[in-house]
Amino acid sequence: MGNAFFVVWRESLEAFLIAGILYAWLQGNDSSGKGKRALYIGLAAGVGLALLLGWALLTVQDELTGNALEAFQIGTLLIAAGLITQMVLWMRKNGRQMKARLHADLAAAAEKSGFFGVAVVAALAVAREGAETVIFLYGMSQEGDYSALIGGALAGFAGAGATAWLAAKSLARLNIALLLRLSSILLLVLASALFVSAIDRLIGAGWLPPMLDPVWDTSMLIDDTTKAGKLVADFSGYRARPALTTLLAWAGYWLLVVIGYRRTRP
Amino acid sequence: MKHTLHSVVFGLFLASTAAIADDMPTFRLLMKDGRIFPETLEVPANTRFRLEVKNEGPGATEFESLELKKELVLAPGVTRTTVFAPMKPGTYKFFDDFHPETGQGRIVAK
């Protein structure tokens, strides 16, 4: 029961956080309601995708299909990281002018693509970790442990929802400029973590050389093999023993973000 | 010139079939009841090898190691394999992310 709670909470927190931040941002910046609709559609599509991916994970046994699945998962990680980053830059550019533009009815097309991005990001956020939650819950249902399943899972979902709601509420309390900046930073850190995880899995699958591995070992400070350390690693991209390739990818990511940020001065 | 090209192509063909031909050692790992058997897996260092992970359940498991950069989700009753790049001698920890309290193991490359 306690374990079910923790696993479900951790697996669904990312999706809830992304949805919560997007919601808080749309609340402050988009009065048309179109953005929120895009968010809901994305979340619903994500649930469907998670079930589909979960089913694929259940049936895949052989190595070749396993590799294809691995490639697919790495692909979703990369797309999610890229889209979140792009969306943050888009938000930065559109944040302040959006209301004015809505009245002027000028950038309808740009807006549409932006909202489409919101929907895709939400869908990917739910689908990725959702698929693992599906497997986990399926396993518990096989155990016949329904009270733990329902109790733990519901508590986990509720806990993650509450965590994200708290984050979104406290973000919404801030003034718009600070909300924009903080939610941007949170989303970028999350995206960098997804990117690092994709690079690591590319190395793990043998599709990228690790070069020097590890460059250093900081497991004395934060050990990413512990429960709490793993949580830090999942959400920030921290690695106690990073490979040089991972390190370079991480640095490259932030370099590009800083350049993109400078270019999209609102 | 054409002859050289042919032999190069033939050589590449041979090399690729050699890579496909299975001379990789395979190690097996069993996940059961939230535990891992064996908890310490000895493998040869600097050698590519295949790991076959089987989850006998009950419950789903996730073979995971940030150090080894691997993540395999396994529904109960599922077996999945993954290939490891040659490792330097040392100890590498892995765990069952769905049973972090009991499912801890390590690969020792010698």
C-alpha cells in the first residue's frame, strides 16, 4: 500500500506538474479558454496513448521489438524535451502581448500552433510515465491485491494531483512576470531532465558512445541510487556518475536555451 | 579497382554476419516477489554481454540503473533482454524501481 502510493505518486507527478504549470500560465495569459481546451484534449489523448503503450510493453518479449520500443521511448523523451523548451520560449514571446493580440485578432495562426504545442506536450507528459503506471497497476491487479491497488493508486494519484495543484496555486498567487519566469524555469529544468534521460538511454542501448564514463562521482553528496536521490535525478537531470556525452549534452542544452532566451526577449 | 570494391563489400558482409552471429555470453536475472535473484551478478569485464531479465511476479517490476543507463519495465510473466556495452572492472548497482525497499542488486564486472 505504501509502496503503491509512492510509485504512483512519483510516476504521475511529472504529468500533473506539467499540466498544473500550463494551467496556471493559461489562466493568467489566455482568457479565450482555447488554451485550456487544448490542455484537456492533450491530457485525454495522453491517457489513451499511455494505455496503448502499456499494452505494447505487456506484449513485447523479443529483443528486436524490445529495441524498437526502446527507440520509441527515447523518441518520446526527445520530442517532449524539445517541445517543452520550444513552448517555454513561445510563452515568453507571447506572454505579455497575448491579450492585446487576441483583440486585434492578428496572430491567430501562431496562436493555434502554440495551443497545439500545449496539447502535444500534455499528451506526451501523460503518456510517457502513464504507460509505466499502467504496467504497475496491471501487475498489482494480477496479484489480486485490489484493496492495496485501489487505495494506493488513488492515494498516489490524489497525492500527485495535490502536489501539482499546490505548485500551480502558489505560482498563480505570484504576479504575472514572476509566474512566467518561475514556471519557465521549472519547465526548462524538467525538459533538461528528460533530455539527459534520453541521452543516457541512447548510451545504454549502445547507440551513442559514452566517451569518458564516469567523469566524476558525486554519490557521496547525492546518491542517485537511493529513493530520494532518484527523485532528484528524475526531475532535475542530476547524475552522480555522468558520462562525458551526457554532460556535454546537458551543457549544450542549457547553452541553446540561453541563446534562445536572449533571442525571444518579450 | 572493382575487384577491391567487391572484396571490401564481401568483407563488410562477413563482419556484419559475425556481429549478428551470437557469440555474446548471456546472463540471466530473475525478479520475483520484489526481490532479485541473484543479487550479485558476476560478469566478465570489457566484454559485451546480454542480460535476460525475467519477472516471475507477482506484480510488475522495473529493472533500472542510472549508472548502467538501463531501464526495463516488465509486466508479470514477461522476459526481456538487453545488451550491455563492455564494462570497466567494478561494481554497478541496479534496482527494481517498483520495489525499491527489497529489490536491490549489483553487477560485478571482473
